[in-house]
Amino acid sequence: MTALRKPGSLLFPLLLLFALACGSSPDTDTGDGQGTDLPMTDVPDTTDTTTSDQPGGPQVFVRPNMKTLAPDGPEIAAFRQGVQVMKSRPASDPTSWLYQANIHGTYDTPALEAWNSCQHGNFFFLSWHRMYLYYFERILRKASGDPNFALPFWDYTDSTQRAIPEPLRNPANAQNPLFVAERNDGINDGAQIPGSATTFTQAMNFTNFTSPQGSGLSFGGQRVPQPVHFGGIFGQLESQPHNIIHVLVGGQDGWMSDPNLAARDPIFWLHHANIDRLWNVWKALGDGRVDPTEQNWLDQKFVFFDENGQRVEMTGQQVVDSAQQLNYRYAEGSGDEPGIQNAEAFPAAPFTDNQREVLVDRRAPTRLTRERARLTVPGVPTATMESAEPERLTLSIEGIKFGRPGVYYEVYANLPQGAQPDPSSPNYIGNLAVFGQLEDGQSAHAGHAGADKSLKSEAVLTYEITKLIETLRGQPGFKGNLELQFVPKGLASDRPGLESAGETREVRFERVRVIRE
């Protein structure tokens, strides 16, 4: 990082004083409605911070782990106060709760500036949401009246935090601005999210941030030439745990499972703070894990509003270091423990070009309901390809359509006869869940502002199956058939009736491919 980008350098204050003397702020609107281009070497304006405890630089806020906060403590009180103040403002106010939620997505018309601009299904997913949280946190901090407030994160991978945090469900009435009734059945009663829905191991194993357009084989998502409001091919972290948490918390009819409504639920912000934290965890693993270098990712501008309601712009290269550039870091959470350093690494090389060989391409119209389903995929080669390059095999499930079923599906391959489904077994290959579709697979943004920026409504999910196939090839009797099983999973609870009640809306997909990458 250059001296210009370090807040504590000697050169930065001189440049800032010069900018102030010229009567402009580096990231605010000029009054002509167009906004000022942000200097790529400057950090965003941080005038909302308190007196620095670091000589020569602004305060670095620590986003706390939700489990460390007392339900009746000052941090939760400030959180509630900030949300209440934001909700009291008119929807036309950029610092209001509704305006901020609508930036992510909305059915409200006419759409105001920056509404319906969330990025999903592409490599802008993590950077856009980091910017979104950053400015939302500044607005919330000012509204709370607490100059030290920082947005908490919900660490659901921690087995002691599988239920939605208590302050967001108790008291369960209008006096609690963190409570909303529009959630999955059982969530507000403390039902637990299954462990297989919360893991991030597979995402962490990918050392490449990006993958070619059309491929989800990367940590951060497929490369696209320009912003995509909602695509159907998800990077590994977006697929798991991001999408599944949305599906389970929102259920069939709640806000969190509909991207046009998700950000109206306060749990959205705690969930995305955790996803943002996991980006930092991934980079800390090293072994080639670095942020994108593509120029359009670095330079693409997105519009937001600061705590004073001023229009601002931000780019990817301004958010790659949350502590140095945005003045926040995270308290300890899942993934920070030493064991994560032993994560397996999938080398980036096989996933960064378009040399793909389709080994199996089967049209297989399939319906998934509340019952376990099975599907045979024949034709997988029983011998390893003779090549100097390492063989990488993936399973692609394509043409996925559903209408917010409120459950997800654990996917197993060649589960031994009589064996119980177990996510810790080598036969477990991942989960099937998609965030962003409504009835009949319609994109949640179809027919609304920004729909023209969506790629497709049908989703594609990709699973790494290299080790599984290697194991099967070593077993006598393997004839090249993948025997897939789809096991529906909902909320878990000790109280009868809290597990994803109601009729499950079916999930459908059309095609299965096995691809050598």
C-alpha cells in the first residue's frame, strides 16, 4: 500500500488540507448531481469517526461478535436506537431504513437513485456488499447517538450461535425495532440452523477469487464485463453459507429469502457482516489467495449515500483492506482458529481458463420436494485421464428453478447402502439452495427496475467432486455411475412444530453435467 493510501502518513494530511482549502470532499457530490470521481489513491472520507486512539490516524472500529454482547447492554441499546431513528425517517430520505434497504432491492416504484443495485452471481458480490455495509454502518452509527458503535456480526458457524441472536427476536413485538415477524416458521422461537448450512470450508479451499464467466469455481464469483444485478451462477462463498442462510431465515414467505425485501430485516446486516468477515479470513489463509486484479473490478464505481445523506461513489480498489482504507476490523470468530490454517487448497490454475471438457451431459428433469430424491448419472470415466495437468472434476446442476421452498438440500453421491446422510462423510458433496428466485424460477428482480441488468433467472450450482471420483475409482464394482441423493433440510428444534412447517414448494432442475476442468 502506498504512502498516499495510509491515513497515518505525513503526505496524506497535507493532501487533505489542500483538498479542504479547495472546498471539496474527496467522495461527495459536487452539487451537479453527477458526483465527483474518487481519487484512487485516497481512502473514503471518515469524518464520522471519533477522536483517534492512533496518533495521526482515524479510529479503527471493531465489529463485535454478536455472542459477546449482552442482550441488555449498551451496544444492543445503541443498535436498537439507531434502527428506530432510521425507521422514523421518510422513505425519500437516503439515511432512512427503507431507502437503505431498497438499495439492495425493492418492489417500490418509481425507483430512486441507487435502488435495486445489489450485486449477486458475479465477482462484484463481495466488494459491493462491503461498500453497502460500510455506508450503512456510518448512517446507523450517527443515528444511534453512539460515536463508537460498530455493526456486530452473526457467527452462525459457531455451534453455540445457530439460532438467530436473541435481541433480534425478544421482545417479539413492535417495541423491539430489531424484531420482524416476516421470518421462517420457528426462527423467532429459537429454532436452530443445521450445521451443514453454516460451513464455509469448501469456499475457503478455493485459492482463486475469480473464475471465467459461466463458472462458479471460485471463492468470489464469475468474472463479468460490467455489474450484474442478479446472475444465476454463484461463487463458492455466495453459494455456501450466504445463500442458504437467506433461504432458512426467510423461509417460504419471509423477507430474508427475497432479495427485494431482505435488507428490511435487521438480521440481514449481521449476516452480511459475517460474510464480509469471511472474505478477510480467506485472504489471511494465504497460499495464493489474493483479491482480483481485473481492472473493471478495481475501477467500477457504485453509488451510495453517507450519514449526511450525501451521494458518494466507491470502487473495488478502495475496499480491499478494511482496516487501512475503511477503518474497521473484526473481533475473533469462526475461521480465526489455528485449525483453519490446515485448509485444503484447490490450485487456481485449473479454474482460471476456459479449457473445459464435458464428460457427461444428461438432460434429467427432476423435482425435489420434502421427500428424499435420487438420481443416477451414468457415464463417468472409470480411469484417470493421462495428462501432465492435475485432473479436476466438477458436477454441475443446471436449470434450477423454485419458488422459495424454505429448505435446502444436502447432496450426496454413492452413499453406501444403509448409511445415514452425514455431512462429515466423504460422500457429501455440498448443498443445493438458491437465493434470488420467486415462483417458477422467476428472478426476484424480473419486471422491476434493474431487471435488465440480470443475466438469467435459472440458476447453476457447481460442486468439486475430484476426490470423490478418485475414491470411487478405487472401489471394486464402480462402473461409472454417480448415484445422487438429495436430502431436504430445514430448521432444527427441540419443540415440535418449529421445523420448517408447511408444504414445501418444489425445486426443479433440468440438466446434470460432469466436467473435467
